[in-house]
Amino acid sequence: MKKNDNIKINKEDFEFVQNDKKLYDQKFETKRIGYFADAMQRFSQNKGSIVAGVILLIMIMFSVIAPFVSGYEAQTRDDFYTYCLPKVQLFEGTGFWDGTKTEVTNEKFFAYYESYGAVRSYTVGEDEFGEKQYTIVRDTYIAGCVYKTFSAKDFVAMDEYDKSIENLEDKIFQPLIDTSWIDTSTNNGMVLENLYKQNANYSYKLTMKMAPIFVTDDDGNQVLDYCYLKDDAGNYVYSKQDGNTYSTRLNYDNYYKYLHNGNSPYFTLGSDQYGRDIMTRLAIGGRLSLTLGFTVSLVNIILGVVYGAIEGYYGGATDIVMERISEILSEVPFMIVVTLFSLYLADVVNPVISLFLAFVVTGWIGTAATTRMQFYRYKGQEYVLAARTLGARDSRLIFKHILPNAVGPIITSSVLMIPSVIFSESSLSYLKIIDFSTGNITSIGTMLSEGQATFMTYPNLILWPAIFISLLMICFNIFGNGLRDAFNPQLRGAE
């Protein structure tokens, strides 16, 4: 075909497509995604924040459930089970998490521990001076014997219970110690006699140099020379009566079982210097920190949002006056407020409420500033002006049109406020500015403060609260950062 040739097209060459059909706009295949749905969708893609949220949930469940499972309270103490190492019944006798401790000791203390069954195993060697040296595996849950006085009623009940027990190792009452062989005319003798009277676990003979006396049994083995008190008939004496009271020497481990329906003490994370269960105190301390963090944040958010919304929406003289008030309050040192509340308000209410009020005095100012800034940003938008033109009231404009657009930064600041409150509470209790050592409460900071003195010998006293507060702070910050990114309006719809 040449360039100048004319092209003829007939109408018969064309036909209408879908001539007999009605055409409509096609329906969107994708669903509409709102602001919160889009934020949660993007948050779910942040694996680190998801893991942090799961860890936080586990820690919250631990704080709620652990005190009910342990059977102890925060201030339940037993001076005979101090510094017990972590013990789980499942690992009994394995050498791992079973409450045993390996230590090196001399002959006297080996005899002391061995006399009441605390030694699980041992090896004998010599130190650099040629003295006997014992490497022992000691059960920290064996308290041994104690002196205790009972009324006639209680003694008779325990005596009947004790007579019903056939196994000698499970009996409560133990023979009294005979000290008549000690020469009390010398100073060493008086010291030795007082030693036996003060500590019921010394159930063997000691020389004046405080060294244990060993004898040889029929098999040629070296055993301790015990000095139990006997009557004229050669029977062991288990108690002395003085009027309506009975002085006894008893096995405290069996006595504990008698008082607790046959149950032995088990401290999953060990016990502290007062014989209190660390796991229970850690959970209750976690409860206090989490409850304080959530409630303080909630109250500060409500106050800050209301205060900042009024400032940002009305502006003008209202904003100037309210902003000057918040600036004055922000200049008051937080430490001064906490100290004054602790000195003058804690005795009137309690330390927890006084600390809560101290956090609320100035804690809302940051949220108020964030809300004020967001209101100044959105109140001049066209959709707000259109709603005002149509007669919308101020309350509707604030809560329906402006506040939902400012909720992202507010949620972010609230989540990050929680770890800040928890850290401040722990620091204040650690420094003993706030005292949580009374009543049936405690805090992570108090546990850290009490455990630091024995960190080298019993690190578990400070290790568990340190791990707990560290995980709490790290996970809250990672979780908060994830929410901050998810609720950022600039990232809405981004892949």
C-alpha cells in the first residue's frame, strides 16, 4: 500500500462490544483498612516487638501466679532456713538446682555439719599447713537442732505425735546435751559450756581448743564422740520440766514438717538472709512495679490529654495561663517531691499511695505538651473547619475529629512512660528513699538493696531481681518502640 492511497473503512467492519449488557463499576477486591488495623498489621511484622511482648506477658503471668503457687507470703520468714540455695523437687539429689552447696571447711565445721546430717558427700585432704581439709557437698535446707520451750499442752500433743513415728530420723525430739564433763572452772570450759547452750547442733564432744573428738567404732571407722544426756537408768533425756513449761531440743526440719502438714521447705529461687522465699518476693515486687507503672501512666495520660487538649484547642489567653502553670510545676525537682511525700504522707496513707501521688504531681506534663502540639497541628485542618461550619460543638471537634488523629504519639508516650515509672520506683526503693520493707509488700529495688551485701557469697539474692528488672526495662522499651513505629501516621500504608 502506497503512502498516498486512501483507506476506506466501512461501518460494517465494526460492532458494539457488550451491546446487550449493563456496565457497572467493579467492586474493590481488597478490604478497607482502618488506622488501628493498619497499625496492628505493621506492628505484627516487627518480630522483636512481638518477642518482647510475649516476654512481658510471661513476666506479668509470673507476678500474678507465683505467690499462689509458692505457698509463701512476702514477709513470711524462717530464721532457720536463711541463705538456702535454689531447689526444685524434680532435681532432688542431682547436684543441680537441688539446694546443695560445695564448700571447703576444716575439721571442726565438718563435724558440726555432719553431726546433724547436712553433709551429703565429702572428700578429705590437707591444707598448706598440713591440717585436715574437707571438701563437702552441704544441703542448705538441713537446719539441724534447736532449743525450744513449750507449754504442757503443746508438748503433750507433740510428744504423742512423736511416739507414733517409727523412723528415728523423722522424730522431732532429740536427746539433750550433757555438759557435766566440762570443767567450768576454767575460762575455756565456760566458753565451751556456753557454746553448747547457745547452739543445739553441737551434739558431739569438743576439746578445750574447740576441736571435735573422734573415736573408733567396731569396724575401725572414725566417728564423733557424742555427749547426750542420760538418766540413772541409762535412757536418753529429751526434755526438762519447769512448772508448766518444757525445755526441749528438737530437730527443726521435722518440727517444720509437723507445723506444715508434712511439707518440707522448697524455695525455687532460694531464700534470703531472713529466710524469706525469693520467688514470692520477686513476684510481689513485680506486681508492685507493674501495677504502679500502669496506673501512673493511665492517670497521667488522662490528665495530660485533657489538659493539653484544652490548651491546644482554645489557645490564646487560656493557653498562655495553662502553659505557665505547667512550666512552674515542671521546674519542681521530682526527687524533692518524692522525699517530702515519703516523709510526711507515707505514714498517713502508705508508701505505695504516697509514691503514686508523687508521680502524678508532674508526670502528666509531658503528655500534655504532646497533646497540645498535636491539637495545634490538626485544629486548622479543612475537615475541622468544615465540621465547625456545620455546627459541631467543641466537645465533638475535640474528641471526634482532632483527638483520634493525635492518638498515635499519645499511645507511644504512654507505653514508654511505663518503664520510666518502673525504673524510677526501683531506683528510689534501692536508695531507701521509699521504704517497702514493711508490711506484706516489697519491691525489686528493695531486693537489690538487701542482696548487694552478700553478692559474692550468695549471688542468687541479687541475680534474680537484677534479671527481672533488666528484662522488664528492655522488653518495655522494645515493645514501645514497635508501637511508636506502628502508630506513626507517616508510615501508614507503607510496605
